[in-house]
Amino acid sequence: MADTSARPDQGGLPDDRLRLIYTCCHPALPVEARVALTLRTVLGLTTGEIARAFLVAEPAMAQRLVRAKRKIRQAGVPYRVPPAHLLAERTASVLGVVYLLFNEGYAATEGSDPVRSGLCGEAIRLARLLHDLAPDDPEVTGLLALLLLQHSRHAARTDGAGDLVALEDQDRSRWDRAAIAEGAALVDEALRRGEPGPYQVQAAIAACHGTARTAGETDWPQIAALYGRLEAMSPGPVVRLNRAVAVAMADGALAGLALVDRVEGLEGYHLLHATRADLLRRLGRREEAAAAYREALALSRADADRRYLARRLGEVRRAADAVADDPQPAARREPIPGAVLHTDPDRPSYRLVFIPHR
């Protein structure tokens, strides 16, 4: 059981694991090394899992971990809990640790279990402790909100066979409405401070999903705009890929595909190829979609992901065969889903949160 009291030499941190995380996130190390080393030594993630979290090859991550440990030894970095007045300089790294721990639980990168609820639960527990320690930090609040909103869907994300269920097909009656309400309230609380950061923006995106009563009511234009803001704050290929998906839902698959095809640096990331495959499928370009699904399958390591991709590949192949036998194939093309901007006054809106108050 975690120690819930804190002596002065423990930096005011009331939890054993949280103390270890702060201890490992030493500012003498580069931020990425701090996070990776903590995930490995304190939280027990494998080198492969950490490598996939950072989108690098496993041998490269192994070398980074070795270099980080060597630097600690050579520099004589003290292995002790920082005093309370030095916690703030490590908090951003600690948030990164909790965020990536949750991600590995939410969408396991390998193995037979697509959702590792234990990791998700531990990440939420740590986020609550951080929020208790720093209730006025909007990014701490944003992270807790994000984790609650994402995890609220966990009961509907897999079916009875353990296979993944797409967001648009999930039974929303199984979503945790209490967690959604708490998360949405925390998003509002954080954004009212007028200091938006990446975790708050991601939480606002998750709130758009969580508060939509049906898949058709999802405010995709707003989500696309939020991803645009997130890309400005934290530019990177994964954010660009997610923005492309939102644009596809808001403006059509062709617009999204154009953005996907401009994403660089994710050639070994199976979700890039899976996203491209889905957009090609929606456009009726089935042969290209099948090739992209095969590429995604070759790169995926998680069993549930592989089953999902294999089902999609089979559907595309059968559709292509049907079209080949159809003298008027264009008439059978699937419609490309659009998005409707909903203005229900009872639903929260995050569209204008980034316009500064004058």
C-alpha cells in the first residue's frame, strides 16, 4: 500500500510511486530520456513498448536508456526526492510519464489484450494525486480531464470476443457518464484560466467526443480546429495524422487523404497506413485500400489491431470482387460521411476558448 503521508525530505509527495517518478525525472537528463527511463525503471514498461511510444526503433531506444543511465553514473546525479520548491521544474516530465503510461494501457502496442485497464487506472490515480498537489496548474488539470474522458469509453471499446469496436460503432450507453461529466467540468475549469496547453486541447477534443450523444452529432469541424491549434503548440507527425482524420470527417475523405499523404516520419507506424486505407476505402479506391491495409497489418504487433485490420482487408477484397462483376460499379460506391455542425445550447462548446479575453 502506498504511503499517504509525506515527510519534509520527501518533497511533500504523499505517494511512494510518485516520489520515485519525480526522483527519476532529473533535470540533468534530456526530457525524453527522463520520461523513457522512468517508464522503464519505475513503471516497468518494456523497451519495445517505450520505443513505440516515442516512434523509434527498439535498438535506438535501448541505446538511449543506456546513455541515460551512464550519464547518471558519470555525473553523480543524486538519487533522491527533490525538495518541494524544485518539484515544478520536473512536473512537465512527470506529466509526460503519466500520459504515456495511460497510452500504453489505452491502446496496447503488442500482445493479446487490446486494453490494459491496470495501466489506465494507475495513470488516472497518479493524475489525481498530481491534481491534488497542483490544483491551480491548468495542464495538470487538463491531463486528468483527458485521461478521465478517454477512459470513460473503455467498456464499449471491445466486444465480447475482445475485438476492437470503432468509435462510431460503440454502444454509448456503456460509456461512463460520471467520468465524462467530471472530465468535461475539469476541461472548463482549466480553460477558464486562459493558459491553454497541449493536454487541455487534447482534453477539449475528448470532451467533444464524450458529449456527443450519437456518432452523427460529433462536432468534427470543431475537433479539426482544435487539432489545428494542437499542431501549432506541439507540431509532430502524429498530431498531423489525427488532424487529417478530423478534416476527413469534417470536409470529406478526399481532403483528409491529401493531408495524410503529406505526413512524413511515420512510415513504420501502422496507424498511418490504416488511416490511409480507411480513407481510400471510403473513396471507393479499393485496390489501393487493400494494399494500405496489408502494409498496416505487416507493421501491427497487437493481436486485436491485427484482427481488426484483417477484417477490413477482407471487406475491401469482397467489395472489389463485387465491383468487378458489376457492370455499373460507380453506383455501388459507399457514400463519404460528412459532418454537421451542431449548435445545441445544452452541449458545451470549446470553439472560442483560445480567443484571448480583452
